[in-house]
Amino acid sequence: MNWVGRAIERFEDPALLRGEGRFTADVAIGARVVRFLRSPVAAGRITRLAPPPEMPAGALFVTAADMPEVGAIRPMLHRFSYRAVEQPVLPRDRVHFVGQPVAAIVAASAELAEDLVELATLEIADETAVADFDDALAPGAPTVHAVAPGNVVVEGFVRQEGVDAALAGAHHVETFAFRSRRQNATPLEGRGGCAGYDRATGRVRLTASTQMPHMLRTGIAELLGMPEADLQVVAPDVGGGFGQKMSLFPEYAVLVWLARRHRRDFAWIEDRNENLIASAHSRDQRHVVRAAFDAAGRILALEADILANVGAFSCYPTTCAVEPLMAFAEYPGPYKVPLYGARARGVLTHTCPMAPYRGVSRPVITFGMERLMDRAAAALGLDAAEIRRRNLVDNFPYRTATGMTLDDATYVEAMEEAVRLADIPAFRARQAAARAEGRLLGLGLSVFNERTGYGTPAFAARSMGIVPGYEVVDIAMTPQGEVEARIGASPHGQGTRTTLAQVIADRLGLAPDQVRIVHGDTDRTPYGWGTFASRNAVISGGACQAAADKLAERLKRAAAVVLQTTAEQVMLRDGHAVGPHDASIAISALAQQVHQRSDLFGEYNLAESASYDPPGTFSNACHLAVVEVDAETGGVAILRYLVVEDAGRILNPMIADGQVRGGIAQGIANALYEEIVHAPDGNILTGTLADYIPPTSAEIPAIEIHHLETISEATATGAKGLGEGGSIGAPAAVANAISDALAHLGVDIAEIPATPPRIRALIRAAEAKARA
Amino acid sequence: MSRHVVSFTVNGVPKRVELEARRTLADMLREDCGLTGTHLGCEHGVCGACTVLVDGEPVRSCLMFGVQAEGCAIRTIEGLAAPDGTLNVLQRAFRTHHGLQCGFCTPGFLMLATWLLERDERLDEAALRHAVSSNLCRCTGYQTILDAIRAAAQELDRWEDSAAGEARR
Ligand code: FES
Ligand code: FES
């Protein structure tokens, strides 16, 4: 029986449903409470920093002056254009964004610690802040960091020969300039850590809400100049991350420093305001994208000018280049683009640093390409599906203009299926009838590919100083015959303990509940990277499969001794090792014998290790949204949302669909609701969940999901990965649908989120123009 | 800060706790009662992760003070399963319908749904959607949460078909 492909229930759920999960804040109870005094201004020089006049016994006030030996966060990118910006753990003299931690305050309770934060003195001589890239790039703008004059921290430039000629001689050139506003990934559990000191060993155990425990350990050990072996990082249950929890944050370094210095336990659990203003932001970008088309509507060349506001520092380990350079490398998406030119710049500002957020730049570039396609279709008199049909890659493998190889996929088929399911002619009739009644309906498509499961080569091509990619799995069988698999990656809600158990169970002829996946503890797992970039099913899955296969070989060799046959003749199925003539031994009995009667076998353990480091693959999808726009209020309701997606072999359909739905909800939020808003001085106006408004069930529609299954040769399990696709495709689909609903007014969405005030402003402007 | 003694029950068990007046009900449950199943997602009344039942009504425990719980009967997620850990119908439905991913919002949704399923009126689609929109989940996109609660209501014979509900109104 195959377990892969079945929607089995998750092993993670019972504890979570009983309230018995273990999150960082649960571990933190009883530790001394750390709160951070944060900068109230975006830019300035610290002129006075002092503890409260009266400090209760046991309270601590820690500033940069207390930790002279601690280094700065300085992720590297080996590119000529990259300026290596340094982020101090706590600043000595200057602050660079609102919310930057300036001092740590420790007390016996959260209430007390917060009182002390209020009573501490922080005086800052304000300096002019630049919050937006226009301000930061203006001539004479204040410089955020001296190492990056002009505030450009990283730049990419490519222009293939022929781009200019293609644009000059094209039948039609379509240009689309747009803005993607700043987002916060907003995991429901914020960041937090608890650093416990073990006096017996002198080691520190940092429990943290992180996606990358091994990386966090490496980063902190380096910053503090401590032996990495003296630090254990544990990621317990993690309440969502979506990229935000990949980075090394200064607060974690302070916790470990405190634990070592004071030989006690210290915990910091951030509040929602800290998360919204001072964790990490994303997708603050502006692009101008231009395509040359021939008379048949085929793209001849594409050029893009990409600006990304990366905030005040560079995130560790990915660096702040991850947004601008991903847009730079992946703009053409699933389309045949023979010639390509792009310029991408990461711009430093006095704002919270950028970090990856589900999809990173792909929601933005997909928005750009898909809106561009619709606009070009209108100009060329084609319908939205037809122009895509003429341009989607349909012949694989396909080498893109930026040097990537697209493996087998279903770009055209997924779109055709979505279009068929939506019955577009019938929709157009409904749309016309509705318009006659004064109701505005629109339909939007979004076709994209999602680079997933990429290993070391893809990351190395980005010239990152730290090159992630591989995953290692250590697998062992207990004398009772259960399997323990220790993985380097670390999930945050993806159900990894379940899906990977399915993969392993199939290879060993066991049931998934006989497999324990161990993760999120640097003491118990091999060095590895984490759960991000839609990689876990592919890379940890591939490593689990390889490790299980090696363990299967050991079991077969042992069984051959018992069954007096050869290993090649043994099969593992239904919990048994089966030889010729149905002679068999239970795997549990075999495991016990190998461990306890090694004299019979010549080998004495059932442990293996394997790694996997694939080149990467591309999953793909077509999203289709039907919306109704209320012209009076500017409000948008999503009437229908359907997805046709192809992520290769699906390990657990229930979990895969959950990833798609959750991603789309975040993508709809990106399209319509969520925005971090700055005042011109760099202060944040959206510091609560009542201002930064994640959607509720009233805003997110039911989502219809249809699967295609292209089994990729590029991955060991055939799975392609789909964690980010939902959030990549949705903003474009929704924006195209709104633009379709308002097309008769000449309204076109070029800024997300398309909030009611923005839509109203567009409608008002269009009406004014019509009157003039 | 002056301290106060509060007496109440949690999941049927009598408790007496001494705390500061400014301590929230959520912190009292988590830190003074050791019931960490109740989660804090915002501490300002928006996300609903901290929802518990106080005298049968759903309450955001981050917005109520512990001292206000004097004499109250409080129910939390820890009280839902049988003492041996067996999941109840609602919990099982969340598992079957994949109504949780990271599980951080789950305590709030479970307590909200517990209230929905125990009211005098039967639950219908409109009431379900209205109530569920009061909490935030960042992982699931909500559809599976609605599915789970609907399925539990059906299994408990607490579900009203919309058409029937409409006719009754
Ligand atoms: S924690 Fe109480 S509503 Fe968010
Ligand atoms: S399951 Fe993660 S917030 Fe709801």
C-alpha cells in the first residue's frame, strides 16, 4: 500500500487541538522577562541613554556599552555591486529605523519590565529620515549608511543585445509602471525566544520561534564569539513564519548574551506592535516593465526597471538582495521571452529591514507580468487567454533568457483548464447583464511558475556568502522497529512530521505512525537549512527517501541472513521482510535481532544518513478570480476563486491544498487589504491588527482547487513543492479582475493593495477625465 | 502594585490565585494557572486567539482582567478533550478537515466554536460565518475551519440547513 498521495490526518494535530502544543511563550514562563527599549524615531544620534532612576532588585539595563565584544550582523553577498551593511546588535551611537532595539531591560515580570521601559531615558537628536525610495534616491538625500553612498545597496544590470532594436521596431510596446506597497508577513505567533543557561555544562539552550534553527545557532555564535557547540537552538511549535522567521534578529543575540553573562534564563516574547513595526517587512517595490510585441501578440523583448526598498539593514543570511535580485532573475516567469533587459536596485531607507515573505518578489513580478499581458491584450485586440496562449512556454526543457532551465510543466494546460472551468463566454454574458443593472463584475487570470526545491547551485548562483541548499537526514530504526528520522529542516505549521513519515513508510514497508520525524533541535538533528522557498517536500522529502532506501538495504541484508536468501530477493512490505516462497520475518523482530544478536549478522546497527541537493524545479498554476466592485465604496468582493495547479506528485493532498488556500488568503490580503503605512518621517501608522488588517473569513472566499500532475524528473520524489504559489498568483488575479470590472471606465490597477480609497480615487479620476 | 486574591473555576477545577490588578485573564490563565493552551496573538482584542468561555460566553482573555474573573466559571481549550486525551467531536472535525496548520489560532477558534455548538439555537451557515469572522487565522484561509465546525455541528445534530433556517425566521 502506498502512503504517499493519501490525505492522512496529521500527527501534529492532537497535541495542538488539546492545547498541549509547546510554543516558545509556553517555554518562557518562569524566565526573567526581557523587553526592549526601541527607537521612537527613524534616524538620529543617541545623545542620552540611561536606566530608570530606580531599578528594582534583579532588574538589568543592557546597552551596547555592556557588550563591546559582540559583533555586528553582516551577511555577505559576493557581488561587485553589494555594499556590506552592518547591523549592530544594539546601536552605539545612531538609530536607523523606528522600532530598532536600543537597550534591553530585564525584570521579574512582563508588567515590571514594561514599566521600566517607560521610565528609561532615551534622547535622540533627530536627523532627516528617508522612508521611501524616491526620497532615498533624490540628489543630496541623507545617506543611510556611509558604505552605500547614494543609498543603493545592491544593483543588478543586464541588457541582451537586441533589446533596444526589438523595442524600437516592435508592432506594439506595452509599458506598465506600478507600485507594490509594504507588507508584514504577520505570523499569528510573533517572534520570541527563551535562552536558558545550563550551569552543569555551561551551554545555552535558546528556544526560539524560528524557521532556521541551525542557521540561527551559527549566526549567534559568530556574533557573540562563543563556541557554536555551547549553543543549542530549539524551534518548538512555531506559529507560522512565512519567511519572516528566517532571519537572525538582534534580540536573539541579546538573549543568549544575557544567559551567558548572568547564568540564568531570559525570555523575550514580542508583542504585536513590535512584530508589526520592527520584525521584518517585505514587497515595498516599484517596477516599470515594458514588452515589445509583434503583430501576432508575441513577446519579442522584455525590460524591467526594479526598485526595492530594503529598509535600513541587510537580513541574515539571505541578505537584502533577495527581493531585487529575485525579481531581476525571474521576471519572464512562464513566458517565452527571447530578449531580456533589466535593472534592479535595492535601496536603503530608514525603515524596518526587508526579509523574505512567502513568494519573496514573485507576487510582485507576477503582478507586473500578468497586468502587462492584460493591458497588451486590450491594446492588440486579443482576449486575455489568447495572448497568454501565444506566449506561454510549451516546449520543455526551456532555457530562459536569464539562464534558468524550465523543466516539464503545464503552463498552457493549466490555463486552458481554468478558462474551461470558469466558462468565460457565460461569464461575459453575466457580466453584461450585471452591468445593465449597475453592478460591476470582472474576471482576472494569473498564470505563473514557481521555482521550488532548489538546492545549492541555485543559491550559489546568487553569490550569497552563506549558500543554503542541501538537507541531510539521519535515519535509524529502534530495536522495536520504529523509525526515527532526524531532519535538518524545521517546519512552522506545514505538517512535515506527517508528509515525511509517508515518504519513509513507503520505502520501508511500514505505516507512517511507525515513523517519527525529529526536527527543530540543533542537538538532535544534522546541520540543515530550514523550511522556506517551497523546498521541504522536495529536498527534505528527497533526503528522507534516500536515507530510507539505505536503511532498507541494511534491513534486506539482515533479512537475507534470517531467511537464508540474498538481499536482492527480499522485499519490505506490510511490516515484514519477505523472501522467496513467502518466507518472512516481521521488521520489528528483525530490528531487535540486529541490535541484540549482532553476532549473527556481522553488522550491529540500523542507522543511515543521506543528503539531497537538487537543482530545482518549477511548479505552476493558473489562478482565476471573479470579483464584484462596488463603485460607490470602492469595496471589492471575491465571488469565485479557482486554481488549477501542477506541483507534480502530491505527498498529502489535504496538506497541499491547505498550503494553496493559506497562500491565496495571504495573496488576497496583499491585493486588497494589508499595508504598512509610513508617515514621511518614517513613523509607522499601522501598528496594530486593527490598522494593518489581515482578512477574516468574511473576506476570503471558498477556493476551488484542481490538480494537474506532471511528475518531475528533476526531483527524487516527483514532488515539486507549492508552499508559495498561492500568495504568488493571487494579487495579479484579483487586480486583473478589478481592472476587468472597471475597464469601461478606463480604470486600471497599478498599485496594491487596491484598497477602497484607492479604487474610489481611480474611479473619481476616470470620471473627471471623462467629463473633461 | 497591590495584589488581589481571585477565586474562580477553570474547566470545573476551583482555583485561588493572588495577582496584580493589572494582570489580564490571559496571563493569569497562562502564568498563574499553567494553562498555556490559550494563546496571545495580539493582546489588543483583534485576533481572537485568546478566546475562552467565561460563564458560557466567549471572551477575549487579553481584554479582561484576572480580578474580574472572581466567582466565574472559565473554560479553556484544555477542558475539551476527555481526561485520557481523546479528542471531542469538534476537535476531531478540525483534524479531519485540516482546520489548523500551525495551530496557534486554534484555541480561539475551538472555544468560539464550542460556544456556537452549545447555544440554544441550532447553528446555520449565516451564524457560522458571522461568528467565525471574529477571529484571525494566518495559515488556513478559513475555509477548512468553517468546514470543520459545520461538520461537527452536523455530527452533533446542531446544524440547521440554511433553507430551513430561513423558513423558520
Ligand atoms: S490576543 Fe486577545 S484578541 Fe488577540
Ligand atoms: S493555523 Fe496558523 S494561524 Fe491559524
